[in-house]
Amino acid sequence: MDVHKRILAILYIISASVQILAMIILSSIISLIIPFIMEEAGPEAQWVFVWIVPFIRFIAFGIIVLFSIPSIIGGIGLLNNKPWALTLLLVLGCFKLFSFPIGTAIGIYTIWVYAENHKKISSQS
């Protein structure tokens, strides 16, 4: 079971790192493209872009703060055998179920590891 916990921790650290990198790249691309689009838009339509860029950055920052950073913390905690880490990853895994196909697979694997760990703990009692 410890092998599965280690694999799960590494999966969460890698997926969160990729998610952070993707959000940074997305934000950079949007910041590069928007000025060119604003030049083509008329003056009456430019106010939309003034609201869109900060909104997209806010959404990207929110995803990083709510999902990526806790995933990295939970992964590191699970690698260090902290008792709270598997519960944190279970909660994050439930959210990952909606991210088809890779997130769904990680979410299912998280639930399985959590269930097997608790089955092992209750059989020892």
C-alpha cells in the first residue's frame, strides 16, 4: 500500500505542477494576444477587453490557489507519511473526477487508495 501512496503523491505533485505551468502559459498567451485584438476592435468594444484580461487572470490565480497549491502540499505530505495528507488528496481527488480523462483516472485512483488504506487500518484493529 505504501507504493500506491507514493505513486499517488507523485501524481498529484506532477499534475499540480503541470496545471500551474499551463495557467502561466495561458495567461501569458492571452496577455500577448489581447493587445492585437484590441487594435482591431473599435473604440466602443475596447472596454470589454479591459474587463476580460483581469477576469481571466483572476480565474487562473483562483485555480492555482484552490487546487494546485493544496495538491502539491498534499503530495509532499503523503510522501512524508503525514496522516492528514491522504484525506486532503481524497477531497481534491473528488474535484479531479470532473476533469476528464486524466483527472478522472487520478480521482478514481485516489478513492481506491483511500479505501484500501482504511480497509487495512480497520482490519488491524
